[in-house]
Amino acid sequence: MTDQTATALAVTGLVIFAALCFALVLRRIVISRRGGIVECGLRHGPGAAWRHGLAEYRRGQLYWHRSLSLRFRPHAAFDRSQVTVLDTRPAGLAEQVRFGPGMTIVQCRALIRHRGRPAEFRIAELAMTEAALTGLLSWLEASPIYPIRR
């Protein structure tokens, strides 16, 4: 391999890497401009792998977007009327290392639509700050007890 070929490959790799980084930042800006966004970790039940992302409050749903993805559509959607908070606890040591200190783990049972699969009731855990937890609980309590017809 000649020096020119190696240089061309290195420059091409750097350009592709920079374009991907720019696309990730642009995606986050577009999602954040909608408002009602908090950073939030998600895992589907105890023992599953944590995924870092953004939670977006909408009228009747909480959308969860994975952080390192180029997809604009949410990766999971929680139906507001079908979310029941089961338990809250402070984050454990491993969770604090992953998300930072001061996080709270919220365990809930929810009707979840997950990336094109049919909706199903699952136990999910959300990792969020105390302020985000207060917002989540307020959002859930503000839900009407009966469906609104339009």
C-alpha cells in the first residue's frame, strides 16, 4: 500500500466518522426541539441490558429514543393510560457508574409498542433523575381517567 492510498483511506475514514457524528448531533437537536425531553435509561425487566436514550412526552404516550441511533422514530412507546408505577429505588452502584450519581430507577408495568412489534404489557425499568421522576409522575397523574372522544 502506498502512502497516498493510506492517506486517502485515512481521510475517507475521518470524513465518514465526522458525518456520522454530525448526523447524531443533528438528530438529537431535532428531537429536542419538540420539547418535553429528558435523558432516560431503559431496560425491559430486571437483568436485561440498560440502553441510554431520551424520553419524549407526548399527549398520550411516552416515546423513548435510543441515543446512538440515526432513526428519528421512537424505539419504544409507552401508552400513558396503561402505565403503572410499581416501585422506585435509588440507583445501585453499577447503575450509578453507567448513568451517573443521583439517579432513580422506576419500575413500571406498561403497554409498550417496541419498534414495529405488537403492543404488549411488560415490566420496564427507567433510570432518571429525581426531577425527571417528578415530571413523569405528574404527567401520569394528569392523565384523564376515561378516554377522551374527539
